[in-house]
Amino acid sequence: MTPPVRVGTAEAPDGAVLCWRAEGTGPALLCSNGIGISTFFWRRLAQHFAPTHTVVTWDYRGHGRTPVPEHPEGVTVAQCARDLWTVAERIGAGEAVLLGHSMGAQVSLEAYRLRPGGVRALVPVLGAAGGVFSSLLRGTALTPLFTFLLEVAARNASLAEKGLRAALQLPFVWEAFRALDLLSHDASALLAEVRVPTLVIAGERDLFTPVARSRELAERIPGAELLVVRGGTHAALVEQPELISLAVEKFLRLHGVA
């Protein structure tokens, strides 16, 4: 039987319209993207979990199918976290496992800060607590971004093309790099207060979020586990989706989360 698919929108308190997609039924897995990255990064994970879970993917303001905000400078990591809960409420998920790729890890942490009782577990994927983009606008700081695109292209040219096209079509993506508080956002002070099962996933060859950053994240969250994907880059979600999906499934089962 094919898992049901729902597609819809959720309206934030300020009137912003957020687009989402929910696949399957059961406990909710809520997946947050990296900046400039479409929800296609979660496709294989969603296929794996849809028979037993409700896998929710959604678009930040100005990303994917969600309209560009009138004032991009108002899109902060905290705002994205509030939007996450707006989407969760719209699909009827009172609680969820939060998965976040790259910037999505920071969004997930902020969502935990806002509503810890609604979070069953955290799975930061190839992300950190903050400071990842602190040098993005200086000198050769864009090198990791270009390296990331090359890494994806080396493994799947059509996928890289889709990703690059999606990023370039975002009308405010470069303005967002300047306005979004990714340049200063840091949830490090929150890590010691996390009280839910946490699985940190790192890529051995991730140049955008080096393993050391993920290792630091795991060490500072009480009881957190760390999975380093051998040979994995910042695109490990699409490079080795089976390994990551099975690891998340085992983690959730062992902790009695879902």
C-alpha cells in the first residue's frame, strides 16, 4: 500500500504562508533544510520512513514553494523555528522528532528552546550549534560552498544541477546570507540543557561543517550519540541515504521514541 501524501500550507501569525509536504502516517519526523537547499535532500529518507511515520518537509520563507518575504531581514533562525512549530500545528503534530540538515540543525535547536515538550528527539545532520557561516562573506570563505557543489556534482550531476538551479532561483538568497542572523546565531549555550535523545550525524569529508564541529555538538549535549558517515560530504543525505535512514531508525527504536 502506498503511504498517503498530503501537501498544503500553514499561515504564520504575521500572515506568512509556509508550504509543507507530509508523507505517511504515524509519529512525526519534521525535517528542516539547509539554507538555499530544497526539500529534495530528504527524499530518500522520507521514502524509508513513510510506511511507519509521518515525514514532514517544509520550505523556509523565500525557499522552494514558500513565497519570498517582503522583508528578508526579518527572517532569523528564531523566526524559522517559530515557523517550524506553525507547520507542526497545521499538520496536527503535537510533538515530533526534529531532523535538521546544515542550518536546519540550528533551527531544530531553536525549536527545542521554544517548545522542549514538543520534541521527542533531535537529529542534527551535518550541522552545528552556530558560527558555521561566520566567515562566509570574507575572502575565500565561499570556497566550502563551491566545494560542496562540486562534491554533489561528482556523485550525481543531475542532482547538483537541480540543487544549484533551486538555490539560484531564490530571489533573496544572497541577501539572506547578509541579513539572516546565521552570521551571528549560536545556540551553544542551550546544548547543556537538552534533555531528549540526540543523534548527531557528521560527514567524514564534510568541508562545510567539519567533523570537529559535529563532534563538539555531540560532546556538549548530555548523552548525545555521534555517527560519522565514512566518506560523507555535506551532501551525505543524498550520497548515503540508506545508511543514514537505518541509523536514525535504530536510534529511535533503541530510545523508544518511535
